Amino acid sequence: MKAKYTLVTILVLLLTTTIAQAQTEMADTMRSNGKIYVVVAVLATIFAGIFAYLIYLDRKLTKAEKS
């Protein structure tokens, strides 16, 4: 049973390394084309939206708990 988890962990680490190398090449290509800033702006907008929604939801739940 423990061997299964070890094997899965090793495979996940190998896959992660492979994906990281491919993403590094993609990031270099996007940076050279100037598109990396668009990607960063979109990701920042998404995270800001999620953060704002969580704050809104927290306030709403706090108000519901008090009443």
C-alpha cells in the first residue's frame, strides 16, 4: 500500500518537472512577444475578482450570523 503512494508521488514529481520545463519555454516565447503582460493582467484581474467576492461573501455571512 505504501509502495503505491511512493510510486504515485514519484510520477507526480516527474510530471511536474516536465510541465514546468514546457511552461518556461512558453513563458520565454510570450515574454519575447510582449504577451506575458496580458497574461499577468488577466490573472491579476481574476484573482482580484475572487478576493473581492470572498470579502463580499464574508460580510454577508457575518451579517446573517448576527441576525
